[in-house]
Amino acid sequence: MISGLYSAATGMDAAAHRHEVASENLANIQMPGFRRRVMTQTTFEKELRNNLQQRLQAGQPLPASATMLSSPYSALLGTAVEGIQYDFDAGYFQTTGRPLDIAIQGEGFFTVEGPQGPLYTRNGAFQVNQNRELITVDNLPVVGLNGRIVLPADATAESVQVLRDGRLVANGVEFGQLDVVQFDDPQQLTAVGASLFAAPENVTPRNIEGDVRGGALEMANTSAITEMTAIIQGSRQYEAAQKALTTIADAIRNRIAQK
């Protein structure tokens, strides 16, 4: 019964996390470049086996919990949240007609200058600050192949043309080129806010010849229907696990009362 109690409790925890992730996705469906978060699950048994294997490889003693794996009820040890992954499938394109709205067609990320180093985004809703620098909606400078991108003194945001290879032109003069990069394994990235990502220190992106489109934005790669469905499913899973937990707790209480 105790194993069933634990299994139900971990099921509630996993369902609550799934609900939280879907709610975050739903809150960002209007955010250009947003990448849907996906929660991955594993079993407690698998996590315990992995932990024991790491201890053995390190020459460390095994904990008392190792005996749980020899139990015929080891499969009932419950689930665990393995982590959060990102769905990097493309979102739909929305034509805006605004010159500084830029979308990447295919793979890649824009490079921006973050407080602690480079950050990467698919959100191309760019603006111009008082220093005439191209910036993101988070006021971070957009990085080109030669550093920050600065509009010429005689140029306006409306006069900017975006070429497919990422070059920026105003009044017939090229003044910068977007630094579009790609990662061999985008799942190594960590989300920073809604539409920015950071790379580990030991991971270096590679420059690619980006295929970009001006006057358009790539929107979030999820929808209200998808996330509302996930929220409803998570709520039902939580209620089912909660009901199982209550049933098992009542059975334990009755067993104790009979003694």
C-alpha cells in the first residue's frame, strides 16, 4: 500500500508540473519566436537505477534504497519529472509589413548581446534605440557579423530593407548583416525569459547563411487549443491520482483501526 501511496503522490506532482508548463505555453502564444516547452517524465525506478550506477562507477557505497529494486513492487515506485525540453519546430509566419520585423526561414537564431554574454532568439521584432542601434524587445543590442548593428545617420527604420542573406540596406547603402547561427543540439540551450536562449560555455554555435524575411514575424509554435487540451488532460490526471491517493489512505486508516 505504501508503494501505491507514493505512486499516486508522484503522479499528482507530475500532473501539477505538466499543468504549469502548459499554462506557461498558453501565456506566451502571442510572443514571436516563443518555443513551446515540453515536460518529460521518467520513472522513479529508472532514476534510482541511474543513481546507483553512478555511485558504483564512482566507488561509492550503495544507499539502503537500493534494496527497493529487488522488490516485486519496484515498478510501482511512481513517476518523476525528468526535465523540460523545447520544441524547436517552426511557428507560423505573420506578415506585418514593418521593415524591422524579421523572420528566419528554416533553422537558426539571431544573436543578441546579453548582460553576461551572447543570447539567441527567434524573435525578430526589432527596434532602434536612441543610439541608433538595432535592439530586441528586451532592449538588448542585436549582434551582426561585425558587432552591434547601427543605422546610418540619414536612415530611418522605415527605409531599411532586409535581404534574404541577412544584409541590411538603407538608402541603397549596406550597413550591417545579421549574425544567424545554429547549434548542433539546440536542446542544450537554456531558456532566458520567453524568447531568449543561452548556450553552455562549452558550446559554440556555427554561423550559417540564414534565409531571412523582412516585414514578417515567426510566431509561437503552439496554439491555445493545444495548450488548453494539455491543461485539461493534466487536471484530469491530477484528479485521478488524487482520488487514488485518498482511496489508499482510507484503506490504510481502516487497516490501522482494525488492529
